[in-house]
Amino acid sequence: MNEYVTPSADEVSLYGDRVRVYPRAVHGIARNFKWALLIFCLAVYYILPWVRWNRGPGNPNQAVLLDISTERFYFFGITFWPQDIVLLTGGLILAAVGLFLITSLFGRIWCGYACPQTVWTDLFMLVERWIEGDRNARMRRDAGPSTLDKVWRKLAKHSVWLGVAFWTGGGWIMYYVDAPTVVGDFWTGQASYGVYGFTFLFTATTYVLAGWAREQVCTYMCPWPRFQSAMLDEQTLIVTYQGWRGEPRGRGKRDVIPAPVLGDCIDCHACVHVCPTGIDIRDGVQLECIGCGLCVDACNEIMTRTSQPLWLIKWDTLARQAGLAKGEIVEPIKLVRPRTLIYLAVLGIAVAAMGIGLAMRSLLEVSVQHERAPLFVRLHDGSLRNAYTLKLVNKYTHDVSFTVTVEAAMRAKLQVAGSTDAPADAITILVPADSVGAYRVFLDAAPGGVEAKNAEITFLLRDTTDNILIKRSANFIGAGKPGGG
Amino acid sequence: MPTKIEKDVISGRETTGQVWDGLRELNTPIPRWWLYTFIATCVWSVGYVVVYPSVPGLFGYYHGAIGYSTRVEVNSQVASIAAIRARSMDRIEATPFAQIASDPKLMAVAMAAGKITFANNCQPCHGAGGGGRPGFPTLASDSWIWGGKLEDIQTSVQHGIRNEDPDARMSQMPRFGVDGLLKPVEIAAVADYVLALRGANKDGTDVTAGGKLYAENCVACHGEKGEGKREVGAPNLRSAVNLYGTSKDAIIAQISAPRQGVMPGWNARLDAATIKSVAIYVHSLGGGE
Ligand code: SF4
Ligand code: SF4
């Protein structure tokens, strides 16, 4: 037992020096999966802006483009308008609930494999290993003097890092402006300050976060590790060290007689050396652990070498491990639990709502607004005029022409404001492709008494190309007294 | 003599040496780079205080090394916007109405300028959207006293009506009752005739006498059939739109002691391009000819 002694103030620093992590290369199932996902994610990220998609003349031909200046988000065959922002909200809900579900099932899969911080850090570590060698070589060189060998390797590493960071930062911009154009403009000095500024910004953040900050981001900056414990329970599959099997750890031969009282862990620290966050999984569940499973691979290598059963470190649930530690027969892994069912249900509802929203999303939008100032105007012949603003949104890539009529209890005629045509029963409005137009129309009710009262009316808009009929109800405001008198 | 740093038995980690109700706090120091980041922000703030206006004084404030001021910035931005706007406004001034109408961009500028100017200057009398008020004409209607063409509206706005401007629109209706030009019975007869012109002679009153008086006194301005005459600002007596009411009493009052509206000329306050824009806006409200 330790006896407790209060340390004097000058011995305990308020600030911790960063412990440099030198992760070692490792091979195995988790690593292979991680490589595969890394290649996939990076390929999507770097290639997607270059994929073309024909939308007809006058429209951008980039498959995925978030065009801020024209307020459009192009995604292959779909064009989103600012009005579709609910779909974005839905998409975010979908992503969040999906993340909850995955986390409650398999732990921090996102952190370990798909998070951009992890992916780019992995990529940067790969570069580091190529240039500076593996863990031991790097540690030795860093501790040693500044030789020519050290200097050129450091220089080379940072140059390649900066190159990758620049490629990444530039790649980000290409989602906002046409990729081939912006690349040309960039190198001929014709791109906007925004393009140069953001390229610089994202180059810098990539370089700093993936090259220098690394695990510090996960441990100190990212909020996700702090609240992901709300999604984890003792039934979640996480990376665990099977202490009941491994302890007491120790070096020494296990096949001698009489057998020493030693567990399977030979205390080689291989699991610690490969860990990208530099922790010891044998201490149990930890905030820093991103669930990457590299320690699983490392330990399996050792177990093979020492001819012991694999999976001393494995993916398992806390409940099962607690049971195994007590020597009980444990139940199988439960993927179906109230928590996962609830997440699944919410996810299902969100997917359905999104699907319906996307399917019912109209490419023509019409709204009718009664003008308020003035509510009505008396004309010289005694008829009463109400003015309306028809807001017509045409999300098609072709012009749409509407024939507008009105269903009303009184005799009334329509006229487009500013038009020289006489008021008529039907008017035609042409809405150019990919545009929003506000059109003022007048509805003149003939004098005769009916026009004195408020009335419900209906605007009928027929799209003359596709023959779609859109109805919008509106109010007619009467003068309160008959005209002509 | 070095003291031993206390370690936690279970985790093996150092503690801060502090105990609350038997609970010992593990020492989890924040990273040193975090401290450096904090110091960097402090250094930054010192630079900020030096460069930008920061320290208030009793009679002023420290203006900062580069003399930055949001007010100066606003003024320069306003000036640059004015310069940009001037380009369009100069064109509006130089371009005839018909050509403005065929230039959507110029038209949009004129409409915007006209709308704002109208709201600031005309709306108090003529109502939002030109809806009119009792005694102040409705501008959104097709009934005009002085004319509803763009040029007519422009002239009305420029010089106003019945004011000191020598070019103002002028007309004076005689005060038939107050000045004794017609006797009360005669005025009543004329009123009956005007009602008949409006098609409101429902009880079939005999209006021959009124008709004669109308022909002698009113026709010159209001026309044979009461259709009015815009050159003299004589309103159409048969229009459903009216300024002072259409009851017999209202007509009698108007003949006896006419109320006649006055409108200021806006030449003094608004420049030519703005007045033109207002004319375009008013013309668009619904009654423009
Ligand atoms: S890699 Fe396996 S054997 Fe080696 S220290 Fe870690 S748990 Fe023990
Ligand atoms: S402890 Fe294992 S799973 Fe956790 S971050 Fe380290 S290597 Fe990855």
C-alpha cells in the first residue's frame, strides 16, 4: 500500500508536457479495414469535384457543387434550392441518429475509422513512416543530434505534409466553385481573394491538425468523446483487454513445469506502441481510446508468435467480460436491445420522412399574396381592384408558362400589372427556367354590390407544358360599400 | 529532502494531493501547448489594444496606432455606394421614360429609388402604395385629376399643385355659395344635376333648371357630360373615385366653398433623377396611362 504524502507545490506542475506518441506500424484485420476505408474516403474527397454531370447549357456541369453565388446545391441529378433547407436539416438528423446507432452497437467506429481527423492523421503518419522510418528509428533520431540525415528527413516530411495539406485545402474549395476553372484561375492569379484565403486556411488547418495536433484534437478539442459515453453501455462492442486471461502479466516461459502463475499477456507493450493516442488499453475503457483496434492487431501478432490463442485484446462487451472474469457462462453479444431499437426506429422515421420530402419536393412552387397597402383601390368606373403578388418558383431547366384564372363568386377580370392588355378572364405568365419571379396581378371586380364584401377566391394556375394544375386560395377584400355611387 | 509524490493506488496516477471527504483528485494537468495558446491570445490582445481604438478617456479615447474608426469606414462605404448609385441615377436622368422601361436593370433601379422616396416623402398624404386618404387623391387608381401619363406625374411631382412655384399646377374653382355667385336653391339644383350625371338620380327629380345652371357655370371646366378637364385640374364628376364625397350635401358644400388641395413642388428637395423614379413608381401602382 502506498502511503499518501502531500506533495509540495513546486513538484506538481499545473501543466502537463505533451507526451510524444510514436505509433509503430502494425498489420492485421483492423489495419486492413482502416486502410481500405482511408483509401475510399480520400478517393471520394479528392475525385468527387472532378466528376462531371451534364445539366444542359448555361448550367454548371460539376456533379457535386455547392454554388454559393447562385444559392444552389447541385448533387448529380438533383438541384437543391434554399427552400429545400429542411432536407439539409433532415440529412443532419439522419447523420446524427445513424452515428448514435453505430456507436451504441460498435463503439467509436466513427472515431477510429471514418473521422477526417483520423483519416488525415493516418495519412500523415504514413508519410512520416515512409520518410523517417518506424517508431524506433524515429525515436532514436528525434533524441539524437541534428545531423544532415535528420534535417533532410524532417524537411522532406514537412514538405510532403504541406503538399498534401495544400491538395486537401484546395480540394475543399472545389466543392464551392467549378473545379477545372478554379484550378486554372488559381495558378494564373485570377482566382478571388476568397479562394486564396480559404485554400490557405484549410491548408494550414490540415497541416496543423493532422501533422502536429493529432491525438490532442481527439483528447482535448473534440466534444464527441465527451458525450459518446451516453451512447455506450455494457452491451456495446468495444475494444477490450481480457484482463482475466492476460493477468498476471509478465515475461517468462509459460511451458515449463511447474508452470509459473502468469497470464497470457507477456507485457511486451506492443499494444501501447501501436496506439495512435499513446494509451495502454490494459487500463480499461478510456476517454482517449478512439476504438481503432490497432492494439487488437498488435496483440494478435504477439499471440501468434508466442503460440497462444488469439484475441487477448478483442472487440467485446463489458457485460460479457465481467461475466467471463467471474468464470460464468456468458450470453452472446446482443445487437438487438431497446436502445438500438429506438435509434433504429428514429433512423427509420427520419429516412422515411426524408424520402417522402424528397419525392414530394415540387419543381414548381406557387404562392399568392394579397397586397396590403392599399387593400383595395376603387377604379373610375366603380369596379374594385385587389392586387396580388404571385410568387412563382421554376426549378426546371426549361421555361414554364402558366395560364392563370380565378374562381370567384363575383364577375372579375385579371390583369398583369404594367401590361397594356385589357383585363381578361385568363392571363399568361412566363417564368424563365431556374428562376424565382414575383408577378403583380390585379383582380378587378365589376361594380354591382358583390364586390363590396370580402370573399374567398381561388387562383388556378395551369402549367401549359405539363398541364399541371396548381390551386391557391386567397382573399378578396371588399370596400364595405358598393361602388359607382 | 524530496517528498514522495502521492500516487493513486488503483490507477497508479499522481494525485493533486487534495482530499475531499476521502476522495482524492487525480492530477490531470492540461497540456502545456494549451497554456501557450492562452498566452498567445493575451499577446494578441495587447497588440489589438495598441493597434485599434481601445482605451476610453474622459474627453475622448485612444484612437489606436492605425487610427481605425468604424464611423469613418461607414462614411466611406456610404460614399462609395453613393458613387455606384450615381452611375445609374445619372443614366435615369438622361434617358427618356420609354427607353428606361425597355431596360430592365435601369427600371429596377428606378423602381427601387421611387419606392423608397415615395415612402419617405409622399406616403404621409397619399398612403402606402398610393392608396389615398380622404382629401388626398388615390394614386393607385386609374382616375387622375392632372393626368396619369409618366410626364404628367413627373410635372405634378416637380412643381406641385397650387403653391408658390410659378410653374405649379394652378386652378381656382369659384366659391359659388360664399361669394354669392349662385343662390342656395340654385346650388342645390346644380347638385341634383351632378347626381343625375353620375346616374344617381334614382327618384326622377326634374333637373332641367340645374342643367341650365351647370351649362352656364360649370361646363367650361367640368365638361358637357361632367367628364372633367385635366388642363385645369377639373375632376371628372362621373368618376367613382372622388376626393370629398358623393352625397348631395357633399356636392353642395363643394360648390359653395370648394376645398382645393395643395401639394408642394419637390424640385427643391429631390433631384431630377429621383423625381423621375418617383413618377415611374407611381405610374406602376396600377393607374398609369
Ligand atoms: S500486446 Fe498483448 S501481450 Fe503485449 S503487452 Fe499488449 S496485451 Fe500484453
Ligand atoms: S487503445 Fe487500442 S483501440 Fe484504443 S486508440 Fe489505442 S490502439 Fe486504438
